[in-house]
Amino acid sequence: MPDPLKIEEVERALPRSARFYDRFFIPLIRDPRDLALIDLILKATFLVLPLGLYIVAHKGLSLWWILPYYAITGFFLGPFILMLHCTSHRTLFKRKYSALNFYIPWILSPFFGLTPETYYAHHIGMHHPENNMEEDLSSTLRYRRDRWTDFLKYFSRFLFLSIFHLPIYFFKRQRHKMATRMILGEISFYGVVALLFFWNWKGALFIFAVPVLFTRFMMMNGNWAQHAFVDPAAPGDNYKNSITCINSTYNQRCFNDGYHIIHHLKPNCHWTEMPQHLNDHLKVYAQKDPVIFEKIDYFVIWIFLMLKRYDWLARYFVDLGEVKRSPEEIAAFLKSRTQPILLPS
């Protein structure tokens, strides 16, 4: 049995101190542990939303206003995407207040470069069922995951073709409601942006269009790292096609998103429960020999991969085996997991 890990996120998952507005929101939400999401909704509502609308509404406004707007949205972008992620898996508001669940994807998300329904359709409707295998439109298997050119192919395919591939994927599987939902979100977003171009093209471009490119780049960057180290002998095994990051500032800010193995094992596991799940099932993890890193996040991992610095990755690797490997052996192990995988047709 491996020694217990010191996982800082177990302590961070404790309830936060009370806010003056908690008494109002607790009756509205399904799980009091998600009050942290309410905090973020309010910050986005009162900081991002007014500034974005102000810039779009004023035609002659200096483009210098874009800089503070990008600084604020950039600071909240990671947590916001992961809030959307959490609320896609587990709706935030109770059934009697279900209309409020549209506020994040339809009102706030466009200001962070996220079209209203595409994230839900892609992540919930396609990515989790397909589990990074061949039918997953964001699968990393066919690519060499430490090569810039392969990542650019991967990102370009997603950026330019997913808007067509995703509805086709759903229609083929007779999931017309999901396809319609995604198409409606895309048409609504780009229709409104097109109208805003006639009013204030600079505002429409920099508040809505440019962030779509950046946000989709960052999401594919993260997905690449999450599924970069795949065992060619078991590409469908969640312990061997996903990774986990522990004791990272990223987890503290982004609702424990680093626990990607447990997320694929139990997609509806609450974000506060993920660190304890790793501790409770450490023996199983050790038997599977998963890829776990400490004190770094997906974006650092992506950079190290693009630089082919497996020696740097090895420094942060958490080896659960009873016989500990040398840094050179760990680097070789990680490199063996990033080669292209062609599944039999």
C-alpha cells in the first residue's frame, strides 16, 4: 500500500467563510458547497458584464478600454470556464428555479469567448461518452503530443470544423435535441455579434469575436494536456488516458479541475470530493500506475511538452509505485505515452 499523499486540496475543500448574501442564495441552489460558484457569478456580473456592455455601447470609445477589460476577463477566465464545467455536469439551481441555469451559458459566457450551448454539447454530449477514443472529436490519440505542428493541426481542426462535425455527430446518433441546442446557441451568438458589428464593429470584435479564438485555444490546450499521456495498450482506461494534478494553485482557483482521472471515472463527482477520492482509492491508483503531477497545471504541462522537456516533467511526477523510478526512467515512461496511437478499424 503506498504512503498517503499530502493533498492540500482536501483542506481547501472545506466550506468558505459566510458572505452576507449566502442566506439569499442557499435556498436557490442544489448544493450549499457551490456557494463558491455564486461568488464567481457575482464577480462576473458586476465587473465583467458592465464593462463589456459599456465598451460595446459607446462607438467612439478609445481602444485603451479593451486593456482593463481583457485584464479582468483574463483573470477570471480559468475559474469561469471551470464553473461552466461544474454547472454543466451538476446544475447549480434547483428545479423550481431552473430558468436561472441559463444565466451562465447564455448571458455571461459570451463575454468570456464561450458560445452559449457548444461547451455543454461538446463536453457532456460527446467528450465524456467517447472518452478520448477515436469517435471523440477532441481525441488526442492520432497526434504526437509533444509536437507543435500536431497541436496546431489539432487546434485548427477544432476551431474550424467542430461547428460542423459536432452537429453531424449528434444527428448520426439520433440525438436531434442536442444538435439543435448547439446550433441554436451558435446561430444566436454569431447573429447578435453580426448585428453589433453594424453598431460598433470594434466593440463587437474585441469584446466577443477575439475572445472566442483565445478561449478555444486555451480549452484545447488544456484538453491536450489532460489526455497527452495515453497508454497505447489501454487507451480507453481512464487511469491510463487521463492525468491528475495535485497541490496546484490552479486547483484552488479552478474548482479542483486538476483531478481529471476521477472526473472521467465519476463525471458527476462534486468538485470538493475529488481530492479525498484520490486519497481513499490510492491503492487502486498505484496498481494502475497513472500519470500524476504535483504543483504544476495543464498549461505548464503543455508548455513542457511543446519544449519536449520530459526531464522537467519528471521533476513534478508523483510516483506511486513501491519501487521508485529514477528521473530518467520517469522521463522515458512519460515520453512513451505521448506517441500517436492508431486504433484498429
